[in-house]
Amino acid sequence: MESQRCKGMRDLLPDDMGKFRYIEDTFRNCCTKWGYREVRTPSLEYLRLFTATGTLTPSRLSKAYSFLDWDGWSGERVVLRPDGTIPIARLYLENLSFPARFFYVTDIFAFEQTGKENRERWQCGVEFLGGASPMADVELLLLAHELLHSLGISGVQLRLSHAGLAKALVKELGLSPRDEARMLGRILDGDWQAWKEAKSNNLELDKFLVSLVNFKGKLSDFLKKVKLPAEGTSPELESNLSNFIDILRLLDDLKCDYQIDIAAIHGFEYYTGICLQLFSRGEKIGGGGRYDELLSLMGSKSMPACGFAIYVDPVIKMLSLKEDERSESGVLLRGDEKKSRVVEACFSLAQSLRSAGRIVELDFAGESVADYRWVVSVSGEESFVIIDQKSGEKWEVRTLPQVVGILGVD
Amino acid sequence: MANQSNYIKLALPKGRLLPDTANLLDGVGLGFEGYSEQTRQYRLKSAKPPYLSAKIFWEKDIPIQVSIGNYDLGICGLDWIEELLVRYKASAVVKLSTLNYGEGYIYAAISYESEIKNLDGLLGRQGNWRIVSEYPDLAEAFALNIRMRRFRIFPVWGDAEGYPPENAEIAVLWARNEEELERKGLLPLMKLLPARATVIASRESLDNKDLASVLNRFAPMLDNREFSLSFEEVSSKEGFVGSLPRPELKKVKLALPDGHQQPPTAKFLERVGLNLSHYSGEVLDYHPSVDLDWLGVKVIRPQDMPLQVANGNFDLAITGKDWLLDHVYRFPSSPVVELLDLGFGKVKIVAAVSQEMPASTMEDVRQLLQKGKLPTLRVASEYVNIGDKYLCDHHISPYKLIPTWGASEAFLPEDADLLIDNMQTGKTMAEHNLKIIDVLCESTACLIGNKESINSPDKKEEIDFIIQMMRGGLS
């Protein structure tokens, strides 16, 4: 049968949802303990929210699901949420004015051309509005670490870059405003060639650029190998570099593992400071960064802010399904639907088991295939056969209290 | 007849590219009799080779027709191909090569009247820019490419050059060259792409059919150059020395139709005593002058009027009820209202099928779909929103709506199964061997207005005056 599901969209089946909820619950627990509070934004936003802030690169904007809705006579386009952070910034601006720690679980829409990849992706995100560098940056990095640890994701690699540093470097090249924007666009789209083509009039600076972009490693090595030219660089470049070093130093003190990788900036124009990308088994499972100018671009006073998101879809694939409650203690209750006494007995037994906290599925048609620990067949008012599927043991009993006793329900 | 798999169907353009395309086909021995500017026929048969047939379309229709697989090959301007691909990137259409003709470019341009002289000037300003274009998707790509912060796009059926400066800041439009734009009072900011003639193929046909017999003949004419969207900045020029008539800003703005609706509208306005110069007769002035000093009149396409009135570019307009309905179905919250039924220009909006189709009602059509005798109902219509609503209301499923830009009747039976179109006498329908299976509604010319303008204390008196004047002319 031809699938009637929209191209690029995905169904989540019970096993997927089990993992999804596990991720969500773990995420909620972690964030709540760090003092973050949950928010939710609408699926539909005005396109102008994402262009007005100059925050998504043209290539990302061209993948946004934008259209005219029923209200679109004025030519105002709407989009299916193409990014998680910008709507949160809008929500914050419209409702609050003091520092706020938010978390959210949301879907993001992007048109992937082939239709083979997901066009709707879920993420668990965290935003710290009003959180200044470097303390807030470190808080988020530690939170991300703790979260992935709680989820049981192994081999997590944290790659760090610095958007402020990258932007200040591009500025040093002395390009025209449009060429500068184009260069930044290429860098943000992950075009490595852009860095290689970058040349300034300052030989020392070019050397610095090459060593910086190619460096991969820890702070101690970084300080030895990457040297800022003694003169001729802007205070902006210097202050961004020292901010980067401050954060790394703190991470070293806290024994947090990371790798410096300046080229690891991707897709978001709104980042102004530290940028993080999280990998496990070669797959990207999260990312984020500092975006101190986003709120002022949206028309508010300037405000420091940072955030990150864990990508649910790749993480789901990395989790193995834990033994669930059904196979541990669940009960499948079978009976003949034609015998009214049996039906009655089944419903009443089910109710008492459920109120004792058990999962109970009723099966009058004899068609259920779920793997419950217990199967109880009710053939008469006073005739119950109990099978423990785990041990293979079997009992035949005559009263409800006996059933309850064997199932170990208090 | 050659077997179906060898049969090759071509979609050929009307208009701008027709003479050169006809020459090209003649030159490579694939000429079609009747493919000329005077032609009244749409379907063309080739004498040699006999496995070849062609149909004439508006250029705009060709990429859509080829991508849905109705035609194996097509020739049209790169502009229309990119307009499709920029939004529907996964369209099953392949650009094979540009041809060495098809002049002009798609430009983004502003009015010479504007204080802005180049792209940096534009981006340096805060504004909610209005962009008017026959190419709404290219227009959006342009806006996003230059990182325009806030913009609105007004799609129009034609004459985009007539909108700036008063009804839009920017137009994205075709022009032969920069001089031509200049003559129209427009200053180019960016060249989006060359509007070259291009050969396209349906991806499915390329994969499953042997097109070599036709493509080999084209080979010497292909210039094998790849053109696509390039967003090339046009360097600003100094000292434009033309004199441009600056349209005076008037208190009340009225839009009048061109095309078929123009003669009866001119006659009606004459009868009610609104004296316009150059709205009737040989030379149509897009800014006819009028003997009421507070009234500004502009001629635009009737299809574009509801949207233009909704956005306050005009307070009043004379259009057809069909276009008002199509607009309101799409945008139920639009602030456009019908003020007067003017009674003339009566047409019926009908649903029609080919005489050969075993259906005489929409219920029959629904049954055909349900029984699997038709896989999908392909519906050709200029009225996309009226059509959509009608098909939903009749529980037709599945259907595909093919938007057309005139001459929709020629789509049946091979490229569409159902037609939703207007009909005056039924002559065209009969000529095309079509039968009417339903009448959706009747449409006449009407005066429409913007709700806010009508209630504005500033304009109320003048608008009431116009309404009273027109009411006097109703028979």
C-alpha cells in the first residue's frame, strides 16, 4: 500500500515513544533541579521574526516552511517554527523582564530536499536569558554534560568554538559589508573553504588565523600554539579571545572534558560568544551557544543570553529499550466475552489490580500479543488460571483473593 | 501510430519566445505546422517525425506541465523554471540546457522617484517593504538573499512595473535591459537571472523514455551553459536624465480593469458621467486622468484588484465577482467588501469535462474516482481557491489542482480531467468538445472597496459620491 504519510514526516511508534518520554522525563528532571522552568511556544510564527533578527542564514531560511495562512491578505507570511531559540526570545520579550531560565521540548521544521531525512525534528532545549558569560556558559555546559550522563549516552564529545572570535576575525579582513555577510554566511553553513580563502593585509594575523582554525585540543596546548599578533589587532578580537580562554580555564578547573574546534560553528547567525556542539559515536546530538545581541535585534534592550538543545531523534537511536513495566509486572486478563459472569469478574479483578498500581489489559477476543509478565485466564466466576511468563509457572485457583495473592499485590 | 513509449510530447511557449522557438524547431527539422503567433489552435502534430506532438502553453505553465509528467520536454524561459524550483526544489523537472535566444533578465528594481539608489541604501533603512511581482517566489528568494528584514510580497498577474512607487517600493520583473527599465522609471538594484530560453525534461521521461531522437537534433543549438539564480548586484548609475510624470497623490484611489473587462467598464463609466481620458480607444493610459481632482485612477488587472484593495493600495476597484470570491475564499479575514453589483459583464463559473468522460454530474465524477476508474482528478482552473473549495465541498478525493493563466479549456482532456472556468456563451466550451456538468455561480462586474477606507471620515464623503454616481448608472 502506498504510504499516506506526508513526505519527510515520521510516526513515532510505542517503542519510539517509550524512549522519547524517557529522554523528556530525564531532561525535565535535570532542568528542574537546576532551577529551569518549562515553557512552550506556538508552532506558527511570523516569518519576519526570523528575518527581522537577521538570525538564520539565507540557506536555512530557504528551508523554512513559510506560507500565507488564511490571514495572509496583507502578504505577511507565517512559518512552521524553523528554530527553537528565537521564539523563546520572543516569548521572553513579550512577557518578562528579569533573568529567566527556561527549558522546552519542541519540534523544528526544515525542508530537507530528498524527503528521506526528517523534516520535523524534535529537540530538548534550554535558554538562560540574562545569564552573563562566563558563569552562565559554564553552567550550561555542565548541565548538558549531566543530562547526557543521566541519559546513559556514552562517548560524548564536546567541541567548542567562539562566534564572537570568528566574527571579529572576519572583520579584520577588511571586506565590504556585503562580502563580510557573505563570508560569515559561508562559515555558518559549514563551508571550510571560506576560512582557507580568508586573507588579510597583516601577515601575523593570517598566521594567527591559520593556527586558530586548524587547532584542535585543550587550552594548555592552545595557549602554546595559538598566539595573537602583538599589534594591529582590534580590541574586539582581543576581548573575545580572552572570554574564550576564561571559559576554557573554568572548564579545566571543573575537570570538564572538551575539545577546541573553531570551525565547529554551524547554522546560527545569532551566536556572539561560545558555541558548543555535542557528538556521540560520530553523530551530532546537540548544540548551542551564547547570543547576547538577539534580544536587542528584536527591539529590546541588550541582554546577555545563552542556550543549547539536545537533538531527540539521534538520541532515540542510541538508547536501547529498557524492560518496561508491562513485562516486569503487567497483567493480561483473558475471558470469554459471551459469559456475562466472566466479563463481570474480569472487570472487577482488573479494577482492583489497577488500583494496586498494576498495568492490566483486558483481552476478550484472545488477540492481544503484548508481552505481559502475567496472563490470567478467567473461565468462570470461580475458575482462574494464572501463568507467570517469566518463570513459566502455572496456578489454577478459585477465588479473587488467591489471584491477588499469587500476583503479589498488596 | 508509434507505440506509447516512443511517443514524445513537447510543451511549447506562446508569447515572447514563440518566434525564435518556431525558427529553432524548423531549423532542426522538427517544425510544427500552425506554431505561429497568429495561431488559434493549441494542439500541434508533427508531420515528421510522426511520433512527436506538441501543445502550446503560456510560458508559466510549461515547467509545471513538464514536472508533473504531462509533457516529456518543454521550452520556456529560465525565469519560470526558477520560479518553480526556488520554492518546490524537489520538482521532477530537469534543466537540460539553455538555448541561444530569449533576451532579457529578471531584475529587482525600485522607482527612480525613490531616495534609495542602490542595495546598500535599501538595506540601510528600516522599512516594511512592499515587493510586487509576477514571480512571487523569486521575489521572496531575493528578499531573503539580501537579508531584507521585513517585507511583504504582492503577487500580480502582470504589469508589475506599474506599481512603484506608490503601490510598492520594489518590483521584481522581466525587462529586456536596464535601459528599458529606465524608460519605465525604474532603477535596477539586482539582476536575479537571465530569462533565457531553456530546454527542460520531465525526470520521469528522462529515466524511462528514449528522448535521444529529439534531443540529438537540438544538440547543435544548445549552448550548454548553466544559468541559475545568481543575485548579481547592479552597480548604481549616476545622473538619470529622464523626466518622469509623477503621479499625483490623490485622496481616493480607484482601480479600473484592463483586458476583456475594459470596454464594458469604459462604457458604464461614460454612462454614469465619470469623464476619463485615455481609458477607452486605441491607446490605453495606465494612469487615465479624470475630472474629479480628488480621485486618482489606475488601470490594473482585475485578478489583482481584491488583494490590492485589501492592502489599501486602492480604496475602490471595479472587478468581477469571480475574482472577489476567489480572494475571499483564500483570505476570509480580508477587509474587502462588495459595494455595488454593476450588472454588466455577466459570466457563469462552471465545471466542465470532456464529452468523452462518462459523467454528467459531479456525483458521477466522484463515483469514477471511488471506483478507481480515475486515479486522481486533475483540475485546471484560473480560480484556484474557488476550485479548491468546490472540490472539497463535493468530497472529491484525490484531486490535483493545476493553476492556469488563461486558455484553461485547452488543458482538457489530455492534461486535465475537469475544468473550472468562466463561460459567457458556451461557444468556446463547445469548440473544445467540453460539456458543462455544474454551474458554481454567476459573476458580474462589481465595485469593491476597502472597509477601512469606506469608514474613514477623511474619505467617506468622496467614496459615497462615487457609489451614488455608479448606482445612478444601474439599469
